[in-house]
Amino acid sequence: MRHQSMLLLLSLSIFATSCNSGSEEVPVEMGQKRINLPANLPVYDSIPKPETLAGYAWTNAEKRIVETGCGSRCSNIGWKWFTLSQAPSPVLIDSVQRYNWYYLTGIPGAREIDLDSIAASFFKEAQKEVSDSSGRAVWTEGNSVWPVAATANTFTIGGFISGSYGGPSQNYASNLDNFNIASGRYITLKDLVAVPFDIFAVGEAVFRKQKGVTEGTSLINAGFRFPEDVFYLPETFGILPDGLLFVYVPEEVVSYTEGEQYLFIPYSLIADQLKPEYQYLAKAQ
């Protein structure tokens, strides 16, 4: 169980203060491309957790299991999840359920009835490692999923995995995944925009503005860990009603102590690059 969760961490509440977009535009030169950025761009420091979404209803549940017979050094593992009870299509409800349990446990086909046995395996593996003089390792893990956003054709799920496996540090990572409402299939960036690399320039302009990195200053010299000083957008992104929210997991582009990094790109900046079936996202702005 621990290894499956850590793979998810490596591969991979509270809505942040969001500034209102201003009408004034600031031109930014990015290579041969001139990008006009709004004077005020929305800024996120976490993934949204709305209480309601139009056309959807769900129930929340959670479970935490604590190891027994371990005195004052007991491992524990917990999960928080949701089940859609109302959605525009039955296939989406089924896709979300299967996705949720795989994300929470790292085990294909897992369900709530499997949590006790998963916890038992988790505790057994924890005791294979010794973390201090007491001879007992203490592992903790907490995984969660929740609805984030919905548009006419998309539904977005947020996830968070955290764990401490006998050492002083905690591993964690957030995640976003998007589904087509009608088919229940994943939506990738390639599905959404004609040429994903074409929006990297926009993403870099927004990133530099948000982080205060002036034109001509390399990202590496500004303290960011982009390989060969080449900006990229992470695979983790969410389709929000007003733009795309990208998440760089801990240590991906900054030090662990600085935490996750969030980058929000309004549809107004990439309207000409959205595929025809997703043009409605920009028109709604």
C-alpha cells in the first residue's frame, strides 16, 4: 500500500484569495509572441472546495483506522471521499466512483469494503521498518478526493495524498483530473487545446508576472528548478469555469519548504487555442 501511494505522490480546504481581473492590459514579450496580460490576474494557493455545483449532488464520507496493540506508537491511515448521487450522465457517476477508489488506495477495483484489509497491510508493512530506538515505525497516511468544478461538458475532481513513513518529513501532493460528462473519459491537455506547447508561452508570462520574475532574468537565477531553464506546464491541471488551474507538486520547481505552486491561466488568454468543442469556455467569460 505504501509503495502504491508513494508512486501516486511522485507522479502526481480552502479556496485562495482571488483578485478581480482588471481591464488594463500589460504587454509581455515572450520570444516572437506578444502577450497582453490583465493588470490583475486571479491567484490561487489551493484547489477549490465548493459546497455545491449546479446540476450535481453528492454525499461525503470518511474513515480512519488506527493500529491496535501498539501502545503509544500507533500507525494510522484514513480516507475521505465523495459519491455522486446526481449528475448529468450515469456514466460519469460510474467513472468518478472508479477513479476515486483507485486514487485513494492505488489499487484497481478497490472499494470501501476493502479498507480494513488495506489498513492491515499498511500496518504490517510499517512494522517491517524500524525508525527509532523503540523498534517500532509509525506510519500515517491520509488521502482525499472532492468535487472541484463543472462546466457544460466537463467535471473536475481534486485529490490530496499525504503520508509520513517513519521519518520526520511528510510527503504530500495535490492532484486534479478532468472528465468528459457524456463519455466519462479523462480529458487531457491535448484534448483541450490544439497544440499544448503553444500555451506554454502564455503560462510562462503569467508565471513570471505572478512570481515577479522580470523579462531577461532566467528562471533558474530567480530560484526555480526548470530543467535547462525551460519553462513547462505540469501535467496536473483542472478545468475551472474561468480558466485552467495548474499545480506543481512539492519540489517540482521550488524547494520543498515552499510547498506546491499554483498557476492559473484565464481562458481569455488562450481562447484562440482552445479546440472547437471547448470554445464555449472562453465565450462564457
